[in-house]
Amino acid sequence: MSKKVRKSLAVLAAFVLTISFIAGNGAFTNVHAQEAETETASEQITSTTEASLATEETAAMATESVTTEQKAATESNTEAAKAESTASVTAIQKKTAVKSVKQGSDPVVTNGDFTKYLTKFAFTDHLGNPFTESHPVTKDSNVIIRYEFKIPNKETIQGGSTYILKMPNVFQLDGLSGAAQKLNKQQAGAVEEVPNWTVNNNATITVKFPKTLTQSNIEGFMEISCSVDADQLKEETIIFDLGQLEGFGQEYQTDFKPEVEKKSPEVAKKGTLNREDQTITWTVIATPDKGDNNLEGYTLIDTFDKKQVFVKGSVELDGTKTADPELTDNGWNYKFGKISNGSHTLTYKTKLTDEFFESDYKSNGAKDMSAIAANTVTIKTGDSKGEASADASVRVVRYAFWKDKNASNNIGYDDDAKKPYLGFQLKGWYDTAGRELPVTFTDKLPEGTSLMETEGQLTVKYGSGNAVKLTKAAGSTPGENEYTYDTATREFKVTLDPKYNNNFVYVNYKIWLDTEAAVKKGSVRNTAVMTVGNHVSISDYEDSSWGSGYQKGKLGLTKSGAFARVEDDNTIKWTVTVNNNPTKTVNGDIQFKDVLPEGLEYIAGSFNANYKGKNEKNVQVNGNELIFTIKGSWKKQMHDHIYNKD
């Protein structure tokens, strides 16, 4: 006969654990755990329910047996059925007793590994964003740590058992503890049937089961919200010990940068141009870190621009030839071997390429142009804990040019030639790094003018040396310190010493104002140019102007007056300028005479004449006439005197 056993429906039970505390530094931390219990009727059988079911089965079997025998047999058959039923009950009770004994034999676990129950792990910021390499953990981070777990039916956990989860010691968790609560309080079962959670001050979580759990199939999670302990964040990664859980990341990037031991080597560098062969000697002084006191294992890395090439066989260490370093595309690497303590000096050469001497340097105005050879050296310690760099440069070529008025005699009048003149100076610098290239200064004179070729009027001066007279070339091409002048084109050209290259060169000359039109024009502008080889051309112009009287060399005379109050009298102060014409040099004495108009009288002692750096007060007064004699050679005379106004 078939047996029907009504089995109970599956039971859903949920548990919530909430633990909170106020951490040091005002950080708020809480732990939230939720457990969901889902079971089938067959999986919910415990030793207690089995005994209950066994009793119900026995009663049902006994009833069925009696009913059957009443319908089909005699009283004796009824007694036999009862005996059979009793035997069945005894067998079931024995089976249940054996199972209960087996369950009771599982030991209490102390500090077991809870990671074997983990099913998932997550580590995010307080907004739920996962930590990644581009979003690292910082000392200011607020974080959420989530563990998900499941205790399967096959596991039996004795009451009082404890398990451990290890956490990184970088969070503020001290003193965090709490007890679990059921999520749905209407369901059967006491709170003690689910585990309690405690976060310990040694960065571990203790999971404690207060009551024995058998086929429970518990699933849940534990979620911890906390902040990073800035004082404990001392690693570049945070590592979570997830034990047997696979498939989830365990290391998370932080922004912590460990302090690396720094070493302080030193390096210095300088360069010297060798004009005889257009090379540069570079000197490198390397000094080890004070703690090392030795350069063994140190590396020098030298780089230079593409206008230089390394001169093989030029390396010396402390004045002794040594093997060439390892060459690179733009320099070399040198590693120190066994060597004595302290600083050491390495020298080597680079050769300048033609680019320095073939590049164009051109300007349509006064300009100072140059080119340098640059170089950088870096020293690195053998353990990569320190490095230093030094830059050096050498000016290889320099080209500069200006045209100015002659500072000492820029405008004048020649009594012998009976015409005015203008004075100019050409100033140039041409440093070709020792290469001898032709250098010329050329000036195209304005129309109506000509070159003054009077003996000694054309000179060249190199730097601070003495002026040298320029001589006229015999042919059309001037030699060194020679000049040519083409009267048809009015082109004046000077050839200079190509070997001079360490200072300015000055060419001084004068031009005549030949025509009345040129003189009356009152000003000229002309342009000169410096050329070096075929690649340097710098030009500059200068304006010159003059006033009336220059064309005839006559004396200049101007007079002006202004009212002045002297005590209670109204006066007029007269200022007279004699010979305001610097082109005319006055030789001999000149008499000055001023006749006062009617109504004015001279104020005694008010006369003053200033010339040749001195003041003269002595004036001859004859009635309304003032007479003063200017003695000797002079160019410009000024004096003033005061008259009464009636």
C-alpha cells in the first residue's frame, strides 16, 4: 500500500546584521550583513524533524494495518500487523539515533578559515565605483568592502564555532562590533541561529555561530563602510586575503609613492673652442655621492647637437688616454670601472660640421647674430638612486654690424676745400671660429657726395689697438687693410684682416658734400653692408643732417630775450649764441659788440660769457654799447647779459 507524506513548503528567511561606531578622526564606519535562507522541504530535515516524521509514519502505518486486517482477516492477523508496525518504528528510530550521533560528533571550530564560504568580493569607493589603476585608493578615500558567502547544506557548524576573515591593516576599524538580526522578523527561528560578526582591532573579522547549524543552506553578505587610515597607507597596493575564493582581484592600486633613498652625485661641464681645427674640447668633472665616495658603476651620458661629431681617440681620464665610450646617435655613454675615490675628470673633443659655416646669417638692419654648440651631460649612480645633469655651450660664430656717425667728428667744414663734410664709422664683429673667410665693409655713398681720400682720413682699428691707415688698392679688388672707391658708382669698399675674430673692428671715414643740391638738401641717408664669405650679409644705415651756414662756412649768430624780475625792477635777460656752427673752426680773436636800444640800460655785473669751459665777466661798456673780445681758436661761444627795461 502506498504512503503519502505531506511535506512542508520551502521557507525563506532573511537576516540583517548592522554594526556601527565612530572611528578615530571622526570617521564613520558600519558593517551591514544580510543572510537569506532558502531551502527545499527535503533539505530542511534535521534530527528533530526526522524523529517527528518517524512518529507520524508509525501512527499512519499502524492505522492502515488495523483497518486492513479488520476487513480481510481474523483477530490473530491483527496482532501480527501490530507486531510488524512496531518493528518498523523501532528500525526508523534506530536510524535517526545513528544520524543524531553523527551530527553531534562534529567538533567546535575555533578561528577557522571563513574564505571557503565566500562566493564574491567587491571593493569600491563610497559611490560604488571600483578602484582601478586610474582610480587608485588614496589616504582620503571612503570605501565599501563587501563579502558574499554561502554555507551549503552539507556543512554542519556546531554552536560556538568561530571563523576568521583577514583584512588589510589600512582601514579605520578599531572597536567595530555588533550582532546579527533577522531581516524578516515574522519568520520562525531565533536571532541566535545566525552568526554574529565582530571587526577586531587587528584588522580581522570574527564570524561566530552561537547555535548549531545543520542543513541550513545560508546565503548572505557582509558590507563594511569605512575610511582609509592615512597613517597606515604605506604601500603602493592593498592586498585582500580572499583565501579559497577564485576569480576576483586581490590587489588594488594606491597613490602612495614610497620614499626612495636619494643620492646626490655631482657633475660639471665646460667647453673650449679650438680655432686652429674648429673642434671643441669638452671637460666633464664627475663627483660621486658622499655616501659612495667612488664612481665605480656610475655612468656618464653625454648628448650634443647634430652640428657636432665625436672625435674618436680624443678621450682622456684624468689626463691619461682611455678607450672611447659607447657611441650613440647623438652622443655617448661611459661607465666607470675600478677607480680611486673622489672626483675624476673626463675630456673629449667634438668636431664642428660645415653647417656652422654654411648657414645664412642675413639682416637688413643692424644685427648681432651668433650660433652656439650645445652639450648636456648626465651622471647616474650605479644603483639608479641618484643623478645630476649639467649643460655647457660654446659660441662658435658671431656676426654683428652697425653704421654710426663718427663720434669725434661727424660733421664739419673744411676751410681749404671750402666745403662741408660728414663723418661715419662702420663697426663689425666677424668670428668665424678660426676659418679664414673674406670680410668686407661696403658703403654706397649718396648722390652729390664723394669719399674724402685725404691722407690719414681713412682708418681701421681692431679692437682696442691703434688705428691703422687704410691704403688705396692698386687694382679693383682691395687687399687686407686696403680700400677701393669707384667714382662712377660712389662705392667705397674695405677688405679686413680675416684672422681677427675676438673683438669689434672699426672703420672711420668722411664724405664730402660736393654739390649745392646736396648741401641744400640738409640731410642724407646711406646704407653700408658687411659681408663674410658667401653666407653673411648684414646692412645698416645712418641719417645725417645739418643747418644753414654749412655750405659757406660762415659764423652763426643768434640772440633771444626774456622778461625777468630782479628785485623790484622789470628786466630783460638777453642770450646771444655766437658761431652755432660746429663745421666752422674760428681761428684768432673775434670782437662781439651789442648796441642797446633807447630806453634800456645795462645792469652792471650781469654780463657772463661762457666758452672753452670758463666764464668771463669782463665786458667794456661805452654808453649804450657793450664790447667783448673772444680770444683764441674756438668753435662755439655763448653769453648773456641783462638790461633794464624802462
